[in-house]
Amino acid sequence: MKRLLLLGLCLLLCPTGYASGKGKRLKAPEKTILKMVDPDATPETKALYANLWCIGLDGVMFGHHDYPSYGIGWKGDKDRSDVKDIVGSHPAVYSLDMAGIDDTKIRHIQEAYKRGGVCMLVWHQSNPLTEGPGKKYPVGTAWDNTKVVDRILQEGSPMNLKYKARLDDVAEAFRKMVDEKGRPIPVIFRPLHEHTQTWNWWGRSATTDREFIAFWRFIVSYLRDTKDVHNVIYAISPQMDAVYDDPVGRILFRWPGDQWVDFIGMDCYHGRNTAAFESNVQAMVEVRGLRHKPVGITETGLENDHKADYWTQDVLRVLRGEPCAMVVAWRNDNPRHAYGPYPSDASAEDFKLFDADEWTLLERDLPDMYSMPKNVTVK
């Protein structure tokens, strides 16, 4: 109902011609040219990319990590999510991990795509130098920041060949992400997230500026040029938790180059510090204009510490009217590690208000994300 009301309002008041709802096509307010990392991206991938640019002018997509796999008090139930249990619709964005990708996760991608949703993959990839059977946290995992990127970048070295084999597996996973007609499903991919941090082996404690930039480009070029993968939107996502003297500079920390990044995200675990959230959202919007690329909050949430009005006051109040494509809550693994809403959560009733607001978009509210919006060209 809210989308029908919004459509009528937009027809009366909005010169941009925006309207949300199943089957609708977005329209940029002026002729817009966007450039992708992959000029040979599939038509559906280019359309998704264009819609990521446009949709932030119409509202913000709500996403949730791992939502179809499990929730609070359940696991593996068909066509279920904690969000759907509350408001009757799945989140608009399905976030999942490339690490441990299997046929079940790929099936979830196929199901979300068929329903019209958007899929995004992060990658908690293990340290290729120290990984192995019997290794315990953090040794050998993504959290093991033993330096290795310099070895990967040495063409023909053992680590270089090992890592290319890893990327071969990633490419194969992308190839399996197809619809019922065998067409590739577009996905957003965050291969080196939170690179501003020290916990990971690709982050600032384990790489130099030059190494990180070269590593990012190596991953992209290998998947795009060597493996001919063309259904990927490449997203960078620094971690932005606090108020910074130069938030724009932090978002652009170790920037690989405009031709190497499609989407600019940020992982924002700011707790109750809404001033930090507001500051970083404003910086992200500024970067959107500087780099002419869609932006979004790729991870956020409070770890089972939601106040009763968290979604409307801490999240929606800051994002309303801002050209932000998405806001994605981290996973609901158990009551002590739950970042999104669930039926017995203190914020569940507030999430209903969040969902009912005209600015928020769940899966049922999405326009056709895989048809090119009007007034947009993607090169």
C-alpha cells in the first residue's frame, strides 16, 4: 500500500518521475553516464548498477546478512527470515559470505534474485600463508594478519599460484550463480572489506599502500580478464565507526582508482554514537558526488543492544533524504550476537514503523532492479 501511495504522490509532486514497486522502472532526474570496472558486464549487471545509483534518490534498501539461512530460534526453514517474521517481507538485500560458499547459499541467491532482491557477498578469506587443518582462531583465518600480500603479488611464486587457484574457485562460484534460464545473476562483491583496519591480512597493518592497491587490482583483473567473470559489481568498504577529522579521506583510504571500484560502501559499527553515524553518512554522500559512484552502508547494527526506537531514530532519521542505496544489518546468529531485528527483540515494533515509512525499501517494495532505468547509460 505504501508504494501505491508513494507512486501517486510522485506523479503529482516529483519531477524526477521516481516510483517504487514491483515491475516499475526508475528514472534518473537527468541524463547520467556511469562507468563500471567491467565494460563487458552483462546487461542485467549494468542495470543493477544503474539502479543502485538511482534508488538512493527514492529510498534506502534494508539488508540483512545471512537472513535466509538462520535466525533467532530457527535454522534452515524454507522461505523464512527474522525480518519476514516481523513485517511479512524479506530484506531487500541478501548479504552473505564468499567464504564457505556452497550450493545452499547459491540456491538462496537464486531465490532472492527470482523474487527481485539484491545479493551482496563479503569475503572473510583465510590467510593463505598460515591456513591449514587444525588451525584455531585467529591463526590461519581472515583475522590472522600475518603478512602475505607481498608474496601473492610476486608473479609465479608459490603464494601467487596458490592464490590464483583460490580465485579460480571464486570464479567457479560466480559461474554457478545463474537464473532458471542459465543467465548469470548480478552480485555485489566486497573482496577486501574493512581494509582500514588491522585485524585482517589485507588491512593496513599487513600491507603498504602500494601493496593493497596492487592486490585489489590483481583480484579484479584476474576475475574479469583471466576468468571472464562478468556478473560482478566490485565494492570497497572501509570501516567507519567513529567521528574522524577527515572522514572523506578515510573513505578513500588506499583508493585503487576510479576505474577499479564500482560501489563505495562503509561498515559502520558506531554503537549508540549517532553523531559518528551522521558524520560518516554525510562524508559518504560527499564521496558519491566526488567519484560519481553509488554508495551504501554495507554493514551496521548493534549486537543485541537495540533500544526500542533504534531503527527509526538511530538509522532512518539519519538516512532519510540521503542518496544512500542500502543499509545492511549484520547477522542474527543467537540472542547474544544479533544485529538485525527479530520478533522478540526490543526494537521489533519500531522496525514495523521503519518498514512502513515511505523512505525504506524491503524486497516487496523494490522496483525492477534488473532493467535499465531511464536516463542512465552504463559504460
